Amino acid sequence: MMLDLQFGLAPLLVLLIFIVVASIKILREYERGVIFLLGRFWRVKGPGLVIVIPGLQQMVKVDLRVVTMDVPPQDVISKDNVSVKVNAVVYFRVVDPQKAIIQVENYLMATSQLAQTTLRAVLGKHELDEMLADREKLNLDVQQILDAQTDAWGIKVANVEIKHVDLNESMVRAIARQAEAERERRAKVIHAEGEKQAAQSLLEAAEMLSREPAAMQLRYLQTLTQVAGDRTSTLVFPVPVDLIGQLMRQAGKSRDAGIRAEP
């Protein structure tokens, strides 16, 4: 009788041990367990040792670490009708395990699809130059939109980074021609500005020399001295008309004085 009782309790003892072992769950520091009791949400447990009653309770593990999600290249048509391929990376994490499990079927897939559509929608409102120059602003715009839309899923989007903006060969050549034309325009503007400043300086110098005729003669002689210093050049000595007139008047006065003195 005692032996039959022991054989009858043995299966129960094994079953009890199996239930105890199956009900013990250990969650890591970065994990949380969403517990359902008879199909209804009960509570969020973890980390550490968690007891889950088999058959009555079910647990879904949720990872709270930051997820790095690569957004595949997206075909985007910019505001100025330029077709480009843009890819990005999204950094997010779960802040509310209950919402991440109950409100959405697969929060990873949902966030990925939402990131792709948001990236196309936001970049399509900007021109190509803004995509290439204002990436920080575009990153912030995409991050804010994603964060607002995923808040109902218990997800916090920490950052969005646009990695590459790929252009076709024809567009690359067009941008190169545009940059070259811009550099030429700047060079012409700088050259014209230099000519303007030089003309202004010459005008001021001419006004200063015109106030004193002797200054013009001194400048003239100084120029001749500089030219005469080069022995390999032929020096042509121009004589101002006003100087010739003065010499002729002086010669005329001397001739008149001689004629009057001769009688």
C-alpha cells in the first residue's frame, strides 16, 4: 500500500518540479517582461527573477536598448525636380514596453516603414542644395516627426542621420559646371572690384596732382628716371606742350629784346 502511494505521488512530484522550473524566468538588466493573465494585460516585470504561472500567464520580453536601424536607399524627387537616392540611420529605443507590445504588432517593422515614408516626405519638400548643405536641419525635422508619430507605440526616436545622397552622373556633371560657373563669376566680380578701386585711386591722385602744376612736373621727371634705369630699353623723351610754349615765349621775348637793343 505504501509502495503504491509512493508510485502515485511520483508523477505529481515530477509535474510540480516541472511547473516550478517552467515558471521561473530571469530577465537581464536591459529587458522587461510584459505579463498577460488569461490573455489580459496584467503588469510589466523585470529585471531579475520573475515568476510566470504556466497556462495562466504569458510573458513577452522587450529589449530596452537603443536600436540602430538602417533605412534602405529611398528614391526621392526634390522640390526642384531632381531625382536622388537617400539612405539614413535611425536610433530609437522602447520607453514603454506595454505600448510597444499592445499598440502595434511589430514595433521594429512599423518604425522601419514609418522612417522610410517620413524620409521621402520630408526630403521631397526641400531642394537639392538644402539636402547637401543643411543635413543637420533635415535630420532634426525627420527625428521630430518620427518621435511624434511613434510616441503612441512607446518608442523614443533619439536621432536620425542622413548618410548618403546619391546623384546620377549627368547631375554630378551639371553640379560641377554650376560650381565652375560660380567660381568664374566670383573671379570676374573680384577683378571688376579691383579695377574700380584702382580707378578711384588714380582719380584721387590726378586730382591731387592737378592742384599744383609743379607736382606734375616732378612726377614726370621721376617716371623718366625710373625708365632710364633700364639700359636695355630705348628712351623716348616726350616734352609737354606747355613746356614748349613757355620756352618759345621766352625765346621770343629774348629776340624782341635784342632787336630793340640793336639800334
